[in-house]
Amino acid sequence: MPATRRRRATILDVARRARVALGTASNVLNGRGNVGGALERRVRDAIDALGYVPDGVAQSLRRQTSRVVGICVPSTASAYFAALQEAFEDIAAHQGYELMQVLSRGDPALELRRVEAMLSRRVDGLILIPATPPEATFAAIAASGVPAVVVDRAFDDPRFDYVTIDDRAAMRDATRTLVDAGHRQLLFAVRIPGLVTTRQRIAGYRAALRSAGAHGVVVARDEADDAFTAQIARCMQARARPTAIIASNSAIALSLLKSLRTLDLVIPRDVSMMVFDEPEWAEVITPPLSVVRHPTAAIARAAWELLIHRMHTPDAVPQRVVFAAMQVAGASIAARRVRSSGR
Amino acid sequence: MPATRRRRATILDVARRARVALGTASNVLNGRGNVGGALERRVRDAIDALGYVPDGVAQSLRRQTSRVVGICVPSTASAYFAALQEAFEDIAAHQGYELMQVLSRGDPALELRRVEAMLSRRVDGLILIPATPPEATFAAIAASGVPAVVVDRAFDDPRFDYVTIDDRAAMRDATRTLVDAGHRQLLFAVRIPGLVTTRQRIAGYRAALRSAGAHGVVVARDEADDAFTAQIARCMQARARPTAIIASNSAIALSLLKSLRTLDLVIPRDVSMMVFDEPEWAEVITPPLSVVRHPTAAIARAAWELLIHRMHTPDAVPQRVVFAAMQVAGASIAARRVRSSGR
DNA sequence: GGCAGTTGATGAAACGTTTCATCGCAGGCA
DNA sequence: TGCCTGCGATGAAACGTTTCATCAACTGCC
């Protein structure tokens, strides 16, 4: 028997059936007022009999609040974002909030649309890993007045709270690790050069290279895998060919690994490798990858705290919480004998 | 200047400022009625001046519909689920729906809570990859009368539409591939033995083994990686040790790969391997994995169509759409010389 | 010029809650 | 007995929309 869509019972139906006033039924439901013994019984019976379940939309409208926190991420393909989301989910479940997620696919227009939908549905707070450029979304959030915290990508907009890692320092350290292993020609593979995160990392990269007297290029993966492979091939045939590569996230790392395989280059014999964003498969490939790990749980906790804090005191002065990333050594970095250099 | 949370402009504010009737403002917004030239101008100006944006909650309440489709998945750690979600996201974006996702973590209680939250917020439809057992969630959905489609896991409940792959056939074929390569002792590693999907696969496994006169065991990964490794170790030291392993999903495959590495067993020299659920990293590991691929995009399209159809005709008789999975050969399966056997 | 028909604006009602001022009533005290 | 207190129950108002019946004014036609 297919389920026909019939009218749901309302609180008025409950009240009528229990022969009490509308407000009394509401009081019983919310444990307000001093709920009398006999009436309460009748109301509860009516609720059970009718299978009444409150309408969340009407509640939100009347209460002007929803106990829902929204989260917008570019994608869940990144292991880091997926892990972040699960971390938030855990926290929300324990704090009695519902977490609702939307995907922006890294597209500012889609992001704006999705975020506006959430705002207009009265989420109590918003967690955002913004696409680039984020201005339109930022403006919409600010105009709505909904508390928001920006995660992972530190923009300049002073209206929001941020929780990020210190990308500059993390990349500086990663570069140093490679330089210390004797590498003098590096390659940094990124997806979106304009991204704040990326820019910070490039800055750290350059700084570390400079102070070590080493050299390095930055390569952006545009769209197709083929073009990227060609690009990498060109770099690897250059006179001063890179002996070590840093991948800016796990997706890029995948592309790189495929390209290297196509080019018959073996890690770490022919080239060393290091990856930002610890993919789950880092330790099952050959060789296990050296990675830069994000403190996911700590980031989620900090972001949630900032958000709750702002929900209570909307005028609190915006904060920036910065975590340090951590290198986890695999076996994808080869030591190189340093030729007598001027250093 | 921190954003103070001030009252949002309502449509009444707009009407007043434009000095028109409430309904007129609404008509302009919705393109209803015959919107006059001069008044329309005034209303639009007022909207811009006030930065008015309609309240989605009030709209949902009045319209009794929301243009939001909810989706509940166990996790996004599985590449397959993540891909499904992105496929749905694409479709929704093109069809003018918002997609809101929640995570159940495979926990029926959490799933029920999350799904109830969505139902009560008046989603127009629901896509569910259910946890086990799913009864409570199914009951809640049925009671709400919200159209729903169940994806990936075929339960018996006749109240819903289902879109799945033919797990039995897929597993039968996978087993055959290994048998045909000369393997006579197999191992099937699963996560949740009770899952419908798993049960179907086990059935297909047994059937194929029987008809080929081969043998096979089923091993469930309970919790810890260590225990699992010990379990695998025991199997691999048995007299009739498995020469080929099938992993029921990418997470299990990861655990397996780690265990095999610990045990110093090399694929495909010491043992062959095949994986359900095509992980993104399947082709970058050594050797590239032979996998069973889900037709993700087709599944998402079919599920969406069923959902839309049911939204229009709630009493349509529930359907089951079943897709075939596809084997994609890697290099993780070694051919084995078949000893003279009774076959 | 009168009338039917059309166009376009109007504002009340409804969606399903919560909240709050009000009110009846019982009990206690003078 | 009469009055005050306070407890519990009550139902109207409000949240921000959309919808719809009504109405005023205008057009075209004879």
C-alpha cells in the first residue's frame, strides 16, 4: 500500500483531541508552565494517538532560531575536508545541534546560492571553507547577520572569525626538510594559484628557498590530467631538473603520481615527494608518503567554539586562531649528496 | 566594526516603503499578477534600498514546500558515497533544488535523529543510504509521507523506491574472474556482515565458488586494525591458504593493504586482490588495483528521477532499479597454474 | 453615455508554532 | 464570610510569507 500524502497532525489537532487549550498542548510539549497531571496525560495520549510530530519550519519561524548549523565546503574529495566535516558532525551531535552541509564545488556563484539558501532557512551559525573569490558570499553572510566562522583559508575580511593552519610556516618547514636532505631544485604543484592558502605557501616556499640558496618553480594544474603530465614532463627534462616535489593537496598528489608513473619516474629514486593534506592512502602506496598533517580535530573544536561564542555575543571582536601543521615522515624523500656549493 | 544582529527587513517593510499593499510587493517578488510598471519600479527600489531578502522559513511554512532535497549518507570517507553526493549535487543545481546533506556515521540512532530533523524542516524529498538496521528511519519517513528513495542498499521494505547495483551478480562475476585465473582458495573481507549489500555479495560469492568447485572464507573486520591484521595473518598461515582476496569496499581495502604490508605479503606475487568500490587511489598504488566500479552517475540520475516522479505522484507503485557493476582490470590479479583438479 | 468585461491593486486569511497577558478558581488568612 | 494570593489553564497575537476573493478603475463597444 503506497503511502498517500495526507495532512500531518498539528498541535491544534492534539489540543482538540485532548480537549485542552492550544497553549496547554504547547506547554506540555516544551515542558513549560506547570503542566498538570491529568491534562498532561491526556495530551501525551493524544500525541501518541495522532503520531504528532512538531513542524520544525513553524517552530523556526516563531522561535526565530533553529538549532541548525550550516557548513559549506568546496568538496569532500579532499580527505582533509571530509575529515573536518566528520569532526564537526561529532561535535554538533554532542551539543544538540543539527549539522547541514552543502557543497560549493569551489564555484563562488554556486557557493553564494547554497549559502544564501542556508541563511534564508535561518541556520543559527555557519561554518565556511570559502571558494575564491569569496567576496559575494562574505557580503551575503555579513548582511544576514548570521554568525559565521571561516575555516582553513585566511582572507583579509575583518568581519569574521578564522581558524587556519600557518600555511606559510608549514610550507617553509616542508621546504627546509627537502633542502636539508640535499635538494636544490624543487617543484611546488598547486591547484589554484590565487587561493590564499596557496599564496601563503608559495611565500613560505620562496622564503625557505632564498635563505637556503636553493631554487624552485611553481606549477599549477589547470584542468586536464594530460596537459598536467606534459607540463611535468617538460619540467623534468629541463637542464636544472627538480629532484623533489611538494604537492599542495591530496588531489594534486594523485595527479602527480599518475604523471610520474606515465613518465616512468620512480619515487624516491628519481624524485622525492612530500604532500600537504594527509590522504588516507598515504601509507599504502609505494613508498609511503611523507606528508604535512592538519590537526583536524583541534581545528574543528576551535572553530566550533568560536562560532558558539559569537552566537552568544554577536559583537565580540573577531579572532584568528592559527594552528601549526605537523610533518609525518614516510619514505618518499631521498637524501641527496650535496655537491660542493657556494653555501 | 562588528556586525550587530539587527532585525531583517520584511516584505511589509518593503511594501510600506514603496507605499503599496503587502500583496503587491509579494506579487512583484514572485512575478505573479500583472505587475504594473510604476509600482513595480517602486517596489524594486525599496527592495534594493532595504537589502530585503525573503525569509525562506516563512516561505516554506506558507507554501508547504521548500525546494530542498535532503540526502543522508553514512560517511563521506567512502569514495563511492562522496562521488554519489557530488553527482546529486550537480543534478540538484541544474534542477533548481538545494541539496542538504547529513551524516549518519552508520549509526541508526543518529540517522533517525538527522533524518527527522530534515523531515521536520519540510524537505521536499529524501535520498537515503541507510544504516543497519534501518527500520526506525524507514518508519519515520513513511509516517511523514515525504517522498524518499533508497540508494545502494536494497532492503525489503516495500514502501520505498530503490536504486542499487546487482551485488549478487557483481560478486559472482568478481569471484569468477579470480577462479578463472586459477585461484581455488579465496578470501572475502567485509566490514559489516549483516548489511544487505554484504549478504548479497556473500551469496554471489558462495554461488560462484560452488559452481566452480572452489573454496572461500569470509572475514569481517570488526574494529581495530591490529586485530584484523592478526586475523588475516591466521588465514594466510592456514594449510589451504587463500591466494586471492576480495575487499568489499575501499576502507576494507586500505586495512587489507596495511595488513599485507605488515605481513610482508606482496600483491600479486603472494596474493591477488580485487576491490569493490573504485577508490581514487586505485591506479597509483603498486600494482594498480583491479576494481569493481559502480556506475555512480547513472545511479544518481536514476535515483533523482524516481524521487521527482514520486514527488509528483506520491501513490506511484514503488520501483527497484538495478544497475550492473563493471570490472576494471588493474594488475593486482596473478594467473595461477591450475593443478590437475577434479573439475 | 451606459454597461459588460478586463486589468491591476488590495488586504484579510492561513500556514503551525510559541509566548504572554489574562482569567477562573481554590486555598489560606484575617 | 470576605479578600487576597498564586497556581494552572486559556486563547489571542505574532513570526513572515503567499494566496485569493474583492474591489476600483479603466477600456471598448453599442
